[in-house]
Amino acid sequence: MATIERPVHELAGLRPHDLRGAIRAGQWRRPTAGLAPGFTQANLAIVPRELAYDFLLFCQRNPKPCPLLEVFDAGDPESREFAPGADIRTDVPRYRVYRYGILTDEVDDITAYWRDDLVSFLLGCSFTFEHPLMDAGIRMRHIDLDVNVPMFTTNRTCKPAGVFHGPMVVSMRPIPQDQVVRAVQITSRFPAVHGAPVHVGDPLVLGIAAIEQPNFGDAVPVKPGEVPVFWACGVTPQAVMMQAKPELAITHAPGYMFLTDRRESELAVL
Amino acid sequence: MATIERPVHELAGLRPHDLRGAIRAGQWRRPTAGLAPGFTQANLAIVPRELAYDFLLFCQRNPKPCPLLEVFDAGDPESREFAPGADIRTDVPRYRVYRYGILTDEVDDITAYWRDDLVSFLLGCSFTFEHPLMDAGIRMRHIDLDVNVPMFTTNRTCKPAGVFHGPMVVSMRPIPQDQVVRAVQITSRFPAVHGAPVHVGDPLVLGIAAIEQPNFGDAVPVKPGEVPVFWACGVTPQAVMMQAKPELAITHAPGYMFLTDRRESELAVL
């Protein structure tokens, strides 16, 4: 699209509805971190109806890495629950298209790929609980360093469902020892965006031999007096999906999330 | 089955695993309330694979009335998550068999009905959160009166999914005014068994004109100084399923639940 992108400061104050409009108009083709603070950002996964039952079952059986926010009707491109009026084919700033598990295209509009049998899944993203953590004075090392959060493939196996199976992927955040309990409490309130940590402390328990060599994202240092804390990660369903090599699968590009109208506080269980 | 039933006092102290053995052996053909305190009891719904996607989607879209605990693989009769080793065809004390939405049989063994395409769903039961409520000194009127909890069809519509649609059914418990906040807090910890109330106070808000005339279960009095508190109810998925008139559906008989090995405390989110 030949539209001129708008600068950050023009979009910073916009609500999700208007941000999606700007994205649709080609005025924003960058990662969405920091946009629409307080609102839920979602992972996107689209598969043919033929695979949708297995994928839905996989998410039901693995709610920590795959917390479902919304499942669209087959062929329906509108997010009726989390962003009424939004068109999932145009309202994400960057998509990835996979054929038989191979990345074949990275595009900013998937209208040309759309079919009546495609089912869209929105899954919770841990960007959502980073806000409440920072509000509580718990700093996010990867944000301070302006890098991506480090992610690791673990020795924990997801519960399989039909064609989908694979290991759980986790994200890691170093937390000062005296803030670990608070971090557990705060994220426990948000099961819809991965919830409480899956592990606190020794990376070897998860089969992670080198904390300085993440499988995805960027390395961040764990300083003396800090504890590595691990949360189930939304990369899990993407990795599992690619391993199943579906004839067609479409996802958002990492960091280029779908912006919903749902406030993160609405997702809190308590 | 011609086996002699065992008296209550013999079973009262048994763990779920042994209780299921007694049920399988025909030694218990009564409701399960009061058995295996501290362990999760589950609603059961079984449908052909052809309908399983729509039903799974319906549960995903309506987690308050339809909190999924476990979905079995098609044709698999074993509860691999909540009660490893249990056979769902023999381990429930009474089943109901429906053909095209009509109750055709009430049996204590569904082996003869079993097919390779049947998918079993376990759903949370509010029996589970009544224990923590009573532990906090909040009395359950229907238990004090030894009657079934009163249930009402409401004016709230569930989100439809495929062939499944219908109103939300709620259960009602009268709570003294000074215990309402605590009741909300306690049940909020258990989203897997219906979670927080859907409404506190005036029944008319839910379209309930006569609190003394429940649609299911038994009437209980709401005394001066008490507030009627309403929770989403597991009768919802059964009512919705019957309305869709599937060629075959099997459920537990009301009150005759599936006893799982999972402690209720394991289901608490915080």
C-alpha cells in the first residue's frame, strides 16, 4: 500500500478502534507494543475448518500456553466479541502466511487469501499483564533494554490433541527476589493472558541449559539478587501449528498484534 | 445389575478412585452429593464427533454456564486428566440417554451405547464451590432443607455456536446481606466450576418473575435480610444440547455426578 505512515506521536493517544482504522489505511506497519495501553492485544492464528476442532481442543487442553480469547465462526472475518466491526483480514499491521508449515509470505492484508472455511483464533498475549506488573513497580528488563522478551523451548510437553503436539514454550523475565511473590499474585489474576508463572527459579528444571541463549527473542541478563521467572508463551501454539504442517495457516507477525477493544481489567478474574 | 448396594457409612470415607470402583460394581446407585468431600464432581455430556466442534465452541464462548474441565478423544472412554483409569461408560451411578432430544433411557451402564465417534465432555459443577462457601460459614439453604438447589431459566441469551443456542440457566442461593461480598470473593476463585455470581439481588433483572417457582430443582425461601444470589448453572449446556435434538446424546442423571480425583483446591485460580 502506498499510503504514508503516520508518526508515533500522532497515534499514541488513539483508542483501539481508531488505531485499527489507521492500520487498515496503511498508516501503521510497525510492532504494536506501547499502543493503546490498558487494552488487550491478541495473538492471531487462522486455520482451515478441517483443523479447527483439533486446534480448539489443543487450546482447551493447554490453557496456560494457549489461552483462548475468541474463536470466530468459519468464514467470518469479524471479531464480534473483542473488537466488533474489526476485519481480521486488514486490521493487523503484518501477517505471516504458511503453506504446509513453510513461511511463504509476509503481507499487510490477507483478503486475497481469505476463504469461507477459515477459522480465526484470538489468543491472549502476555504484553497484557506487563502493564499491571509495571504499575506495581516491577520493571521489565526487556522493555528497559528495548529488546524482545527472551523465549525458551522447555522439556514440558503440551497435552496433544489430534494432529497438534509439541513442547511448551515459555517467556522469561528476571524479577528481584523481593518482588517475586507480588509478580505471581498479579499475573495469577490474568489467566486469559497466560496467568501465573509455570516456574520460578532454576532454568534446568525446565530443561533450559543456557539462560543466555534463548530459542526465540533476545537474551537479557539475570542480575545477582534476581530470580528468573517463566510464563507460558503464545509462541507455543504457533510452533505446534507449524509442526503439524497444515495446508494453509495464517498468523500475525511476532510483535504485530491485533488490538482489541477489551480493557485488560475486564480480563482479571479477581 | 443384581449387586447389593452398600450403605452410606461404608462409602463415606472412601477416595474417589475407590468410590468409582464401588459404583462400577453396582454398589452405589444414588446421588453423589456429600461423597468424596474436597474432590471435584463433574457434569457429563456425550455427543457424536459430528457435533463435538459446535459444542466445544459453545462452551468456549459461554465459560460461565459451561466451564470445561476435560474433553476426551473421540471414542476414548477414559478420563485421562481428571480421573486416570476411570471408564466413563460404567463409573457414573446413573445416565440419561437422549435420542433426537427425547429422553429414551435411564441406565447405570452405557457400554451398550458406546461408539467410536462419541466425545465425552466433563463440565464443572457448583457442588464444588459449596464446600468452600460452607467452610467460610455461609450456609446453603437447599442443603439445610435437604432439597435440590432452585434453578431458573433467565432472559440472558448464551452466545450461539453452530447448532447450539439458548438461554442461560442459573442456580439461586439466598445469602445473608453481610456475607454477600465474601460469597462473591470465594466463588470468584473457582471459574472452573461457574465462578463468580452472574447477578446479585433483584430476580427481575434476570427476567425471573417468581423466585418461589423455579424452572428446575426445588423452591427455597429467601428470608428477610437475605439477598438472592445467582450463579450460572450446568443445566444450561444440557438444555441447549436437548434443544439441538442430536441423534444421540448421553448425560449423567441430575445429581448423579462423575467423581474425579482432582481436589477442588487445585481448581482455584488464586
